[in-house]
Amino acid sequence: MVWMMVIFTSQSDKKALKTTRWILDAFANRIGNDTWQTVITEDGLRMVYNLLRRHATKSLSVSCRWIRSRTRSQLLWIVGDKTRFNEEGYVPVNSTKKDEMHNAWENNWQYLPAIKALTAVAALLHDWGKANDAFQKLLQGKKGQELYRHEWLSCKLLEGLVCLSDNPLDDDWLQWMQMENITEKKLIKWVIENADKKFSTMPPLATLLCWLILSHHRLPKLDGEDCKRYKCTEVAEISQLLSQITADWGYIKGETSAIKFSNGLVISTAWQKKLKKWCGRLQEQKDILHDLYTKNNVRLLLIYARVSLMLADYTVSSRDKDNSWQEKSLLYANTQKQQVKQYLDEHLVRVAEQAASIAHRLPKFAEGMSRAENIAKLRKKSPSDYAWQDKAVSKIRDVQQQQVKIERQQGGWFVINMAGTGCGKTFANAKIMQAISPDGSSLRYSLLLGLRSLTLQTGKEYRARIGMDAGEMAVLVGSAAVKDLYTESESWDDNSDTARMNELLPGDVYADFPQEDKFLQVLFASSRTGVGKNRDLLYAPVLVATIDHLMPAVESVRGGRHILPLLRMMSADIVIDEIDDFAGADLVAIARLVHTAGLLGKNVILSSATIPPDLAEGLFSAYASGRTEYTRFFGCHNELHCVWVDEFQTKIHSVVDAEQDKILSAYRQWHKDFSLRHKDKLNLQPVKRHGWIVNCKQLLDLSEGKQRLSGYFQGMQDAILQLHACYAVKDKRTGKNVSLGVVRLAHISYCVWAAKYLLKSNWPDDCAPRIMVYHSRQTALLRSIQEKYLDKILKRKNQDTLEVDFTDTVLRRHIDGTDAQNVIFILVATPVEEVGRDHDFDWAVIEPSSYRSIIQLAGRIRRHRHAIDRADWGNIAIMQYNIEALTTGKQIVFAKPGFECRQYLLSSHDMNCLVNTQQLANGINAVPRIVRPEQLYPHDKLVHLEHQVLNDFRDLTLHGAGYIHGWQEEAWWLTALPQQFNKFREGKQEIELCLQDKEGDGLAFYEQDSQTKEWVKREAAYGIVHEQVEVGERFWLKRNYQQALADYSASKEGRMADVRIGVLTIPGHSDWRYADQFGMYGAVDDVIR
């Protein structure tokens, strides 16, 4: 426990002065009007900090200084308005003012008035089509069916206005709207006659408005063969694209319903007044918008306008009816629990007001959101083994200082961190992010992990590594099921029943932030549940989440699931951890995410020890393309800083206003040079990991798949015994031989069945195996407990000897409780062990999927300890075949996970043929992945296959909606076709279940009804069988959900945290087994012939 003498200084005023004094008087002695002094522990100081943050307003401002000695003090933090102190924490004695309203966060936003005007007019027209009779009847519960979705009819009404004006130019129809001279009968007649036709050529402003209205619930999309014909079709401009769209692009609902507007159109006084105001302002911005349109520079304009419109529509729809609304109408916009709610004109006016308010605040998302500052752990020098982190930061700061000298604005940073496994990449990324921040000393970024779901324990581990708490780093716990991104379902955008509105954000945010942020309250002016976590997501200076949680920013083609991820990306840089864990369509989707980061002016770090050159170049190309669009829109220099970092060196190259082809050519050579130097350094390092192939050829003589599977597991057991004999350490207390190893299998079902085999198998009398299953399909609570335990015992920096004193109580119980001389602790895991886990094992047995997975898992062997001499066998055993090659009739077996595909079928699935066995024996490192051979043989070599697939991914010569060029350089981003051709994780439907005792008759799995939000028992629907497992001595960690739930509920954390601890996700099919020891898994019979 560290005691600290601190001084608090307050510059608070107004109501915040009373709050400040109330908090500080409870912890410290007041030694002046606004000064306090005390001696306090670190935990106590953290409590003061959190209390002040929780009550922070723009009138609160408090600094804290640590008195280090008689002559030195250190500023620890400032809470609230930081402008009332300088960078050293001193109170200014004089000040000057600039007469520039909001200059700090509106700088360079010269197009903000145009964005607001465009958004407001779109909002006033977005639901105009709801005035049709069929929609109104549905709202009132009458039978009927709409022919067209209301977005399509709204666009047709706008098109009709343009066509019926005297001269179809933007000036004429805008003036007509301002004159309150809309002829209803003519307009309705025109819409009825032209509703089934393609859009005609419209002037620029009408075209932009048309797309905003058309896409405010869903992007235009086609299905099946209709979609395929656009795969290779290049469409460069928005007008060209809009002319292709008909109602068949997702806007037809029925077949025979007639279009009628018996109650007229929405032409109330209040609506016309707002329309007159905003059409006038839009006309004032006409020349500016025409210029952007002519230069094809409207992408950011439309992105900002659309997100403002959609968030406003969602927020206003979730409110109750406005009882102060004066004008009564026969036209309604929505219902609540099947009762009509908001009038249509009321809804349009309120959405316009909210949308304009949101658009006005967009600059703050880009520039002014909360940042983490004065992180003590990041200020300290790194230990000598990690000195490379500080060297990298020093080089970046040198570049930053040069920028300041020549008075050039902050450029974009694209960083490749290829430091080796266990070298501290996560902490280095935080230091680098701090160095490249605008002020060079604060943090605001999102750390994205390649996991499907994230547990609180994983988030806590990252907090501990970087030295943050819940007041600075939020953890987005749970999974982001992809079913709502692509599939159709009954939701409020289909029937306008606001009681059925989906949450904007799946999962739970675990954080401790102030909830009185007035800026975010304006955006989410709603009483709906879940608003708090929406604010937390946007407020968080640092966010830890799965990449799935932010992918909806570029993947969601319907509903509002893209709103929060996009706003988060507008306000924070991104770090993508283990980026090379993806292939095929997933990589194209991630390229869209990286492109969007560049488009929004943010920085990107890609972090992995095994980044191949084509992946680095492909994602840099995406980032550079997005950054070019950003600088075009904001009128600043297109300066890119390309950084490469590893534990040996840091290289930085900067380019300014260069052509895209030249940038890519230069980047390719820079990356190659860095990778070759990295290769030379790696080959000089002591070798920690040696590999060998476990012979499985005899299994091919067996006829039945189940026999082969049993034989496969027996081969794994034999390898475990060999590895234990070679690499066990001696327990200091008993003299027994102890080892901790990992068995990696590609799929969850095989993982569980392998564990079952090892549990029941016969082992030598002097061996005591202790087995644990680890995969992602486990309840959040049990998985979090398991990860907390593994994170503790597998940190082995103090065990770098041949004799170890094991102190963990669970390990000790197993070691002391058996007479066997050999105790083998075996973690049977899926690829979840390869990503983000700081674990150190003695040995590994691997079912192969890709060369990349071998390297990644190898990084968990002797991770925290030095190299030792190679024994008779290497410490990593790789099975000769994977299970699917032996037990199924599939042609493609190194996939999901892996890179094998129809285009590149492997000529053999024998690892002796696919890898260089001598190279594995000499040492396993990242060299084969980071340096691409000059000649590739993708059908014959596993690592060549991976390089070839990544080389194809970055190909920009292929044009059309089916390729990355279609998203980056063409107009296909205006539709859902890029997502349809390349769906992230193939758009697989994931079902979220929760294990709970809801009905008092025992634990069962429930699914939340999307309409009523009630949890419904679904075990029969998904064929879930609860397996009774006798927990014997061979189980390493005994797990009981009911007991864990009771312990959690009684804990302080259980009382405070809003985490659905019984949740897990499964694919949407049936036949499942569940046990606390094994998690949820499928039957192996389904896949073995």
C-alpha cells in the first residue's frame, strides 16, 4: 500500500463549487478557500477521482498534485474543465479570448451548415410516404397490405415535386417548397402514375435528399441472381447509381394494393413553417453543395447527414406523444403497443429538430470527446526488456515536433506493430496511441479483438495491462450477434410499432462514467432502457470490444445497428489486435472498416506478430483511400505517416499529397525492407519453440470415421506423454514432475470430445492427468471465472527454473492429492486461446488449421520464460492431418478456421507435404508469414496458400460491387451490395441464449423475444440436452454454474455490474448438449461419416 501526500486545487464555480467542496471535504483538510491537503492511499485517491468524474460538469475543475519531495511535486490529474489550468496544472493569472464560437471543435467544418440544412430537409420529408392509406390502415390495426415501403413513396413524392416544378432545377423546386404552394392533387396523381418507375434524372440536391430518405431504414439491396449481375459492374457516381434503382431493391412489400392518399399529404402549418426555414437554408448552401457534387466529394457529407437523420428518427420514435402539439391530424407516424402515437407532421418536425441538433454537434464527436489523461503507468519508462516501446514513442515524438515546427496540421497515422508474442504489444499500442494523439499525452481509441464474444475478465486483463480503471476504459461485454445486420425480421422499421424497437447496441458496457453529460443527453433524449450504455460507449476514452461490435459501422444494411459504432469511430482511433486472424470475405469487410477509419480522419494500429505483406498493403490501401476522401472534404493536406514497429526497430516514412499509385508502390517497398530486417533479427534470437509432426497415417486404414476419431485422440494422448516426459518441471515441495500444456483443436465439438476421451482414457499408473475445456460457447460467468483463473496461474515469469514452487491452491490440491509421480495439467482449447491471452505453457499439441494458427499458438509456449535446450522431441506436436481430413469426405478441410477455398484446393492434407518439417524442427517463428516467397505454390504449401489468398484480397484491378475497389473508389457504398458479396463472418445467424432459473423449476436456456423483450424458454426448439457429468478427480477446475451464480450475486461486483452473466451464443440450428464442465457443444455424429 502506497501512501501519498496530495494537494487538491479547485477552480470550480456556480453549482459545481458546492459539489467540489462536498466531495473533497470528506477526504481532505481544507487549507484555503479552494485548496485541500491530505495523506491518502492510491485506492482512496482513485475513489476521490471517480467521485469527481461522476459529478463532473463544465463548471467543475479540480487538479490533484502529489508532493514527491520538499522541492518537487507532480500533477496527477485534472477533472472537469481542463482549460482552467495549464499543462503543468498551474492556475493562469491572465487570459485572452478569441471571438470564435466553438472554434475548438468546429475547426475545418466549413460544410457544417450544408450538412445541417440537408439533414433537416431530409428529416422533414423522410416519412412523407406514410400518408398513404395502406400504411395508415395498418397503424390502426386494420387488415391490408402496402404495395411499397414508405421510404420509396417518400422519394417518389420528392421526385414528383421536382418534376412538377416549372423548371426541374434545385432553385425552382426549393422556391416552390418555400412558397407553401404544394399542389396536393397533382402531386398525388403523379406519384400514382410513376411509383413503379425508376428514378428520373434529378438535380444534385434532390438526388442527395432522395438517397438519404431512401436509406434511412435500410440500404438498397438485391437478392440472388439479380445481385450477381453487378458484381463486376463499375458505377462511379451517385446519379449513375440512383438511375439503376427500382422498387425491387427492397422496397416492395405487397403485390396488389393500390396507392391512395385519401387524407391528403402532410401539409400542416407547423410542418410548412419548418420546411420553409430549412429549404431556404438549403438554397443558401446550393452553390457549395453543387460544387461538392460535381467533384464527386459527397461521401462524408452523406455519411454525416444519414447518421444524424437515423439517430434522430430512432430517438424521436422512442419518445412518448407530444401532448403540447397543437395541430390535430388524421395521419399518424407510428404506434406503441398497437395504439397510434405520434402524428405524422409532429414526428417529421420533431425529427428535423433533433437531426439538426445532432448534426450541429458532429464536430464534437471528431474533436471534443473525453480523453484519458495522465495515465501513470504510461508515463513510466518501460522495463529494460521492453525498452523498444519507449524508443518507438521517442521516434514518433520527433516526427510530431517536426510537424509543429513547420506549422502543419496533424496527419494520419497508420501503424504496423509486429513485435513478437509476449513482447508487450498491447501496452506498446497504448503508448503509441498516446504519442500520436493531437496533444501527444492523452488517449482515445477502441481496442478491437478478433474474438466472437468478450468476457469481463478479458477486459479487466487489458485494463490491468495498460493501468486503467472503469472510469477510463470501458469493456463491451458479450457478443455482437450478426443476425440483425443482414436478415429481415419483424421490427419497428417494418411496422412502426415503437415498442418493438431493437437496441442500438448488443451486449453490456462495463464502465463507470458520469451520466450527466449534457452533450450526450441531447443525442439520446429518450427514456428508453439501454440509453445509459449507449452514452457509455461514446463517452469512454478507451473501449475494449470485439471487432464484431464495431463492424456494424460498415456492415449493417438495415435498422440502426450502425449508428453507435459509426459515432464511436468518428470520435476514436482504432487498434485491431491479431488482424491476420481473418481470410476471404472477412478481410474485405475489415478493409471497409479500416477505410472508414481513414475516411473519418482517425488513426489505425494493426497489431500482430504475423502480419503478411499483402495484408499490410491491402489494409494500408484502404486506409489511404479513406484518408484521401477525408482531406478532400476538409480541405487539408493529405499527409500520411507510415510506422513499423517491432522489438528491434522503429521505422517511420511520411508522404504528403502523393498520388495513390505512388503511395502504394512506396509502401510496398518500405514494408518489404522492414520485414526483411525483422526476419534477420528473428533468426538470431534464441529458439524457444521446436515442432514435430505426429504420425497419423495408420488411421487411414480404418474404415469408420468414429474409429479414426478415437485413434486421433489416442495419438494426441501419446504426444502429451512424450511432451510431458521432455518438458515437465519438478515441484519443489514434493519432487513430482509437473507440466502445464495446451491441446488445440479447430472446432468446439471436437474440443469437447477430445477432452472427454482424455478424461476416460487409460493413462500410465504413474500419471495423473488434470483436464479443462476452454472455448467461447460457455456462459459468460463461468468463462469469466475460468479466464481469471488461467490468467493468474499461467503468468510464469517467476518460474524460469527447472524446479518450481507451485503455490496456487487448485494446483496444490491436485499435486498433493495424488500418489502419481507425474501430474499433467491439460487445457483442451479452441482458437480462442490464440487471441489476446497472456498465457505460458510448457508444451502444445496442435490440430492444424493454418500456418498462422501454428505460429500464434507457439507464442503461448514458454511465453514468459527463456529458451531451454531442445529435448528428444520438440515442445510443439503438430498432428499429421486435421480431424476433418480424416473423418469427413470434404474437399476443403483447412477452412473455418483456415484459408483453403474452392479457388485454391490443396493437393494434399498431409502436413508432411504442406510444411517444411526441418524448418519446424529448427524453430517456429513468424518468418514464413511475414516474408512472402517470390514464387507461390498455393496448392502445395500451407503458408503459400495464405500468402496467395491475401494477395488476391488486395487486388484493386477488379472493379464492381463484389470487390474492395467498388467500396473504396466507386459509388457502391450507397447500397448493400458490397456487404452482400462479402459478408463479415459470412453473415451467420448467431442466437443469444441465457441460462437462468426463470420459472423456478431449475436452470434452463431462454431466448429474448424481439417483440415483447420477454425471455422465452427455448430448449426444445434448439434441441438442448443438459448432460449430467460426474465431476471426478481428473477435472482440473471444477465448475458449477448455480454455485458461481450465488457467489457472484453476493459479491460487491455482482450487485453493481449490469452484465447478463448467463448469456452465450449458438448458431441457429438444433441438437445441442450442455454441461457446466464442457459448455455448449454439438454432436460429433453430425459431421462424421
